[in-house]
Amino acid sequence: MKNLQKFFSTAGLMIVAACLILASCTKEGPQGAAGANGLNGKDGTDGKDANETCKLCHAKDVVDRIAVEFQMAKHSWGEAAFEESGNTTCAPCHEQKGYVYVCVNNTATDFTFNATTKKWVNSYTVPSSEAIGELGCFTCHTSLHTTYGAEDIALTTVAPVPMTMYGGAETINITADGGRGNLCAKCHQPRPLTCGNDPSGRLLNYDSVLNYPKAFMYDSTAGAINTMVKPSYRMHVHYGAVGAVYAGVGGIEYPGTRTYENSKHTTEASCQDCHMADPMVGVAGGHSFNMRNGLESALGGNTTWNFNGCNQENCHDKAPLSSSSGDWKDTRAEIKGYLDDLAAKINECGGGHDILHREASASNLWWGITTNNYDGYLDIYSSSSNPNGYWRDPYNSSAANLAKPKFPSLLMVQMGALINFQFCLREYSLGIHNTKYVKALLINTKEALEANL
């Protein structure tokens, strides 16, 4: 028993001593010298700053402003999109999905021969499933909502544009600002003329129009036999001539007293520089693409036009443009005079009655650009489009049509003159887009008519 008591006494002393030693270790002694720094850790991957990149567009002063401006753009009105919905040949310009399709697939504009049908076919079409949709944000900016960064607002295309009118043999290339004007020219280009009496439907040979001015395009005495292109109310190159005129290509370039050259706009400005300039009061500028605040005639008043894009540094800033300045007013009046002169020369084949169609109403997009308000159509009878037409349609056997006077014969030089007249009328600006090229086309074409008739 004594030995057991001795053991616990000794053990107790040892436990107490151990506790005292542990207690003394919890007290902090004097701080020693600092050790060497350790190696830096590996950087982690940055997280996505989605909210900030979204604000590039989705800020009230950006997306709301653009949306309101676009409401005033003709691109947004939608009539053409609905009218042409399902039309596979019109879709590349009139439908959102159609436009994106030809851009993404780099669809060719050539004519290919179908050995089965024995016909030439324009390749510039889309599948019926793609012929749908009004033009909108995703037409020009197909990358929207993909990266959620600045790349989202990239343009659908800036590539040079092979002209469908020429089956790809001529190209529009608006090089300024990285080629962004080519986005517009992709649609704002003339369409092809095909040989209506040729069952194979081949493309009109524009070299023949130029080089054989006295050959018949249409011989009224031989009926349809010698017809290259069927004369009709809508014998034209469509409405988008401005892209070709701006780039200085595509017209029938008859030799004459004027040299074919381009104004500075062709290489030093893009479509967007002027048509998307800082907006003015009303409906001009920004994503409205409008150059003027209203729908007045082509020679409108002093407060109509938005010159913010024109009067930028290195453009017209040293001599700012206004609707009363000579560079603007006098140039447009001069081109209007040349258009009037060429129209009069074309109409001579009518023996006292115009072959060009007049339309003195707001439905004429080119109202006021010529003195007689020509619209580029021919005054040929059409039961649906021109029921009051003066001339007989050579390919219509209805009693109403046969009661009309026979449409006169046309030489190749007259066909070329019609094409050039449509080019210079429908580019719409009265030469401002490319003054030198328009002036050369109008003057030289009139001279060609005088030399060959």
C-alpha cells in the first residue's frame, strides 16, 4: 500500500511539472529576424466580366437610341420583306436569313448552264427555307450575342462584291474604313438583264451593247425574233445602282469627251460615314441611314440635309457643305440637266411620245430628280403595273394591249443609254456619290446616241 501511495505521489509531481512546462511554452518570446520571401503563386484565369461587355450595347443611351433610329429606316418598314417572302431569287437582299445565307456561304453570282433543262441559271439564290425574315440587327451584325464582347458588333461582311448584273465578271469594292461599305453594296447593286427571247435565258452580253451600237436590241418589224431583252414596263436593272456608281463600275462606258474616273468619295469614304453620321433633329443620321430630315423631293430645302458626316475633319471641314453651297447645289443642278438631256435623246425614238415612263407622285422614289419625273421604267402597257401605258407590250395579246401603238425598235446603243440612265437616275444623289463617274456616263452616252442614230 505504501509503495502504491509513493507511486501516485511521484506521478502527481511529474504531471504538475509537465503542466508548468506547457504553460510556459504558450508565452511568446522575442521576435526573430524575418525569413526570406516565398515564391509567388500561379495566377488564376480571369473570370468573364459579362455585365460590363453587355453594356457596350445594352446601355440606355446606346441600344434604345439605335432602336429608335432604326424605326425611321426604310430597311425596317418591312413591306419588301413580306412581299418577297419565299422568293428565293429576291431573298439575298429582301430577307434577313437570305442575306446572311449568301454572305456566310459566299454564294456565287455567276450564271451556270443546266444540261438537263438546257437553261442558264443565276447562282445567286437561296434555299426556300432561307427566304424569310425582315431586315434587322442580326442582318448586318450576325455575331450578336455570341461572344458577349466587342466582337459581337462585327459586320456580317466587308468583302468585295462580285456584281450579279455581270454574273461576277465585275466587282464592287469600297475600300475605305476596312471595306465596311461593301456590306451595303452587297444589296445596293444592280441586277442582271437576261435575254428574254432566248429560251436558254443567258445573260445579256454587255460587251455587245457597247461594241455593236447599231445592231438591233429589239426589232419591232421582226416581232420577237431579234429581241435580246424583252421590252416591257420593267425592263431595267432594278433599284440598287448606287453601289456600282459609288465604286465607279458597271455602267456601259461609251468612249467620248469625258474620261471615266472617280471622285474622292470612292476611296476616301464609306457609305456609313455619311449615312450613319451623328443624327440631327428628326429622322436623319445614325441607324436611320437617312441623309435628310423628311421625304421632300430630291432638290429639297435648306434645312433638309444632314451634313454632319460630310463636314468632318479631312473631308469638307475647311469649306463646310450646306444645301446652299456650290459644291452641293450647283453639282446636283448640273447632273439634273445632264439627266434631262439624256432622257430627251432616248425619247426621240418615240417619234413625239416618250418611251420613258413619268410618275409625278410620291410613289415615284425618284420624283424631282428629273424635270419630267421619270422613274426609269418604260411607258409600256401592263395590266397590273402600268394600265395607262402608252406603248404596246410586244409579248401581250390582250385586246387592251393590241389597241396601243407598237413599241419602237431599239438599237444596242439605245439599250446602253437606258441602262446608263437608270444607273444615274437611281443612284439618287444627283451625282454626289461619284460626280466624275456619273458626269462621264451621262455626257458620253448622249454623244454615243448622237453618233449612231
